[in-house]
Amino acid sequence: MSKLQPIHVVGGGLAGSEASWQIAQAGVPVVLHEMRPVRGTDAHKTDGLAELVCSNSFRSDDAETNAVGLLHQEMRSLGSLIMAKGDAHQVPAGGALAVDRDGFSDAVTGALEAHPLVTIERGEIAGLPPEDWSSVIVATGPLTSPALAEAVLSLTGEKELAFFDAIAPIVYRESINMDVAWFQSRYDKVGPGGTGKDYINCPMTKEQYEAFVDALLTGDKTEFKDWENTPYFDGCLPIEVMAERGRETLRHGPMKPVGLTDPRNPDVKPYAIVQLRQDNALGTLFNMVGFQTKLKYGAQTGIFRMIPGLENAEFARLGGIHRNTYLNSPKLLDPTLRLQAMPRLRFAGQITGCEGYVESAAIGLMTGRFAAAERLGRALPPLPATTALGALINHITGGHIETIDEGPRSFQPMNVNFGLFPPITFTAKDENGKRLRGPAKTIAKKRALTDRARADLAAWKAGQDMPAAAE
Ligand SMILES: Cc1cc2nc3c(=O)[nH]c(=O)nc-3n(C[C@H](O)[C@H](O)[C@H](O)COP(=O)(O)OP(=O)(O)OC[C@H]3O[C@@H](n4cnc5c(N)ncnc54)[C@H](O)[C@@H]3O)c2cc1C
């Protein structure tokens, strides 16, 4: 039996199960604490590990032109338990990887129960983990039990940890029509760290605004689940709720047209203006300021493309509101996902500000490796930000731009997407030397990004100093 002190993992969901597996495979003992069935959550229905609470899809499995497909591939290459059991319990779903949820969860539970270095303890960790647990991974997810959430909150100096997550849509910068939109900050204010041209502005005429308000009022809305009984944040009302309060409310709120001049039509004052603000350090993603919404996804795409300049907008993430628990990670976590205020605690999964089953498991995979490497006294070189895993960690621990003018917090959970990857120069020509345009050019770019990711991940793996069993 190993003489190493165990690493404790709190939460046996997607992230905690993967983290535990990675730690054990590296030869380090692990104690996995899962509160179900002793204490339930409002969404989980079983006592199985890695339970999928809603859809059974891990989304696209295309590693050539899809960011989550690439993430699948990277995780497989690093010995992911979640991917191995997902593959083994696949159900037909076109280009997506969907799984038999019970078979999948049973297989993950069985593999962890059978591992000689894994001990599973059922019970809630209802406060800060005991001081003699020198290395802990907290992977308790969006429905972290309140006692633990409050204990973590007390360490962070933040005001809140669990709330209705008001998410504004995020648009790929390259899909915005800059023949219509323009860069300008309100009143050309430079502000701290700005240039006076920090926002993308989309102008609307009176007719366009009225049609837009009508669409918001009649668009399909998501109903709240019974268990989502946390109030909205002040200042984060959904746009359709604002529209219900009066047809002019948006024009005096997030769509106010003051302090902005369309350089192509300086004499025409727009009736309303939608602003988008840079969302990541790379400048590839822009969020729609103040546009948090609980419109259904299908309705959002159509309604937001009514905005001049966004006719062809592609969304890295649509808006939404649901209860969530996550840290302001760019401020609170270090690059190996340790809490700066208490480095014996690491975080993994949705609580770090990623979103989705696969992303949560991916962060669990890396957090497990970071913790195991630390326990073994080995160096783990930083992951290149050009890989899907690295891009995701970079977003969580530093890539997001924190802004102060939009209410309580601007860091929002994010699925993996190509907007998180550093830009790439690529050959936009076909084999006959003809210039590629439109979708063909987009595919060529995605292929270049995924080829680069594969090469960089291979180089990173070759430079690792971890036990072979980890792969
Ligand atoms: C209602 C709902 C629907 C969702 N639908 C989807 C979807 O369709 N597709 C998708 O990709 N993502 C979806 N998500 C997001 C998804 O839950 C997460 O992305 C993913 O499950 C997060 O993984 P995780 O490991 O961080 O947390 P979880 O998988 O939630 O695991 C956390 C675990 O920690 C345990 N736990 C909590 N507190 C404690 C404690 N104090 N002590 C011990 N154990 C504790 C919980 O019981 C749970 O097993 C949904 C989330 C919710 C809330």
C-alpha cells in the first residue's frame, strides 16, 4: 500500500470522478467524498457517481473542426475515465457522443470502487475540510451544498457564490458586421486600461427598436424550475423582463443611445444602441452588454440577429439564467487551480467557471494531475494555451477580462470554444492555390487550430515527468 498521504476529493460528479481517477492512476491514494445518497441535491436522482443531471450528450465528437470534439480527443489521450466510459456506453447520436446515462454512471462508479488506491466515503463535507487534509479538491458543482458553499465563500472575500446566473450571449468578433457597427466607448471615455474605442456599437432606428421589443415580448421563455428559488441579482434583470416593464425601459437601460456617434452617419442619432464588450484577452469574443436573458435558445438566435450588425452573428454562448455556484476564478485561483487564500484547496468542475459535463470533467482531469504531481514532488509544465485543455484553464485562471462597470461580476461560465484559442495564421487556399472563402475558409481555420493543438499537446506530454500509469 502507498505510504503517501491521500488526496481528498469532495464531490463525485463529472469533475470529482475524473480527478480521483487521475490521482489514483498516478499512484497516489485518494479519498472521494460524495454526499449522495446521505444528502441529495435538487437535480440528481441517483446515488451513482458522474450522474448526468439533464441531457445525455457530450456534444460533438468531431476532433477536426469542433472545440469540444478536440477536448474529447485530448482527454482520451490523457487516460480520461469519463471519456473511456462514455465511449463504452455510447448510444447513436449522429456526430455527437451521447451515452446511456445509467450504464455510464454505473461504469464510472464501478471503476472507481474497484481501484485499489480509491476509497469512497458517502457523506456531506459540511464546512471547510479538516486542517489535516493537506491536499483537497473541491468538485461539488453548480449545486454545492449550502454549508460548504458558505465556508468557501468566507475564504474568498467575495460577496456571493451561489445565485441566479445571469448570462449574456457571447458573439464571435469575426461574425459581427463592422460595415454597420463601429468601435467607440461611451463619451469616448478611455477609463482604466481602455482606448476610448473599447465597445462595438450596433445602431437601431425607431422601427427596428419597436420590432425588437415586440420580438422580446412574444419570444419563448424558459420557465424556472421549482428548486431555483434564489432571487435575481440586482442590476441583472433579463432583457425581456425589462421590456415587460415598459417599451422605453431598454432605451434607458442597456440600449441607451447617448454618448455614441455613428462615424458613417454622424448627423443621424440612432434611436437605440446595443453594445458589445470584449470578453477575452485575445479579443476574439464579445459579450452583449446587459443582455442576460431567459429566452429559449432557438428564440435568442433569431431575435438577436434582428440587431443591425449582428445579422450573421455566430454565438460562442447564448444567454441564460439558472441557479449556479461558481468562484470568481480569475481573481481567486492560481494557474494550477489552487485557492490563493488557502492553497491546500484546489477546485475542479463547474464551480471553477467552466460549463458542461465534458468541460467539468476536463478541469477535473487537470486538477487531479496538478494535485498528484504536487504530492509526488514532480513538475508539471503548464499546458499550452493552444490546446483545448489549456485554453479552458487559461480562460478560468486568467484569460477573461474582468470589468467593473456591469454589476456584481462579469466572469461567467463558459463552454470550450475556438474563441478561447490564441489566433492562428493559416493558408486560406485549396490544393489548387485558389483562395478559400466562406464556410470552406472557416473549416480550414478550425483544422489549423486543431492540428496545432494536437502537436502542442503531444510536445507537452513528452515533456512530462509523471508515472506512466497516468496514461
Ligand atoms: C439542472 C441542471 C441541468 C444541466 N444540464 C446540463 C446538460 O444538459 N449538459 C451539460 O453539459 N451540462 C449540464 N449542466 C451542467 C452540469 O451539471 C455540469 O456541467 C456538470 O455536472 C458539472 O460537473 P461537476 O462535477 O462540476 O458537478 P456535479 O456533476 O454536479 O457533481 C458535484 C457532486 O458534488 C456533490 N456534492 C455537492 N456538495 C457536496 C458536499 N458538500 N459534500 C459532498 N458532496 C457534495 C453532489 O452530490 C454531486 O454529486 C446542468 C446543470 C444543472 C444544475
